[in-house]
Amino acid sequence: MMNQATKETLRSATRRKASKPAPTTESGISLLPLPERLAIYRQMLTITIPQAGELLGASVTKSYDMARKGALPLVEIPGMGKRMVSVPRLLEIIAKGEGGAE
């Protein structure tokens, strides 16, 4: 769940002239500066594999490759057959400098 400050950050970042829509990524989050994206992601427990790749500077294909090889901290969602990336564990990897696109 996003708190009110996060929602306002997203709203203000996407306010543009009507003729020029805000650029967005596959994940739906505007192309905000990295510190702002991290602030949003820190409030989430899990994110999608492409979102994790976005944080690491990897393409969608590379992100799924990293997930397949076990380089991303995946969490299985029971009954949905869905794999999500654990944000707290991903941030630990980033902080240690173990992650990243190659």
C-alpha cells in the first residue's frame, strides 16, 4: 500500500502539459529519479521481476534471466503461480553491491 506522501509524489511527478504525457516504464512508475523510485519501492514488500530489473538497470529479458539463475531474491506467491522479488532482500543486495546488470 502506498501512503499519501507517495501518492502525492507520483501525482506531482506525472503532472505535465496535456499534450505531453509523463513517460512511464513497464512497471507503471514514472521515470522518477532513482532516490524517489527507491522511496516508493521501499514501501512495498514485493515487486515484479521487470521492476527489479529497472532498479538494477537491466532489460526485461536480462531481469528474467537473472531470476532464472537465482540472482534475484524471489518469493513464490502460493496458488497464483507467480514469482515476485522481495524488496528488502533486493535492497540488501544492492547495498552490498552484489546486484546489477552485466
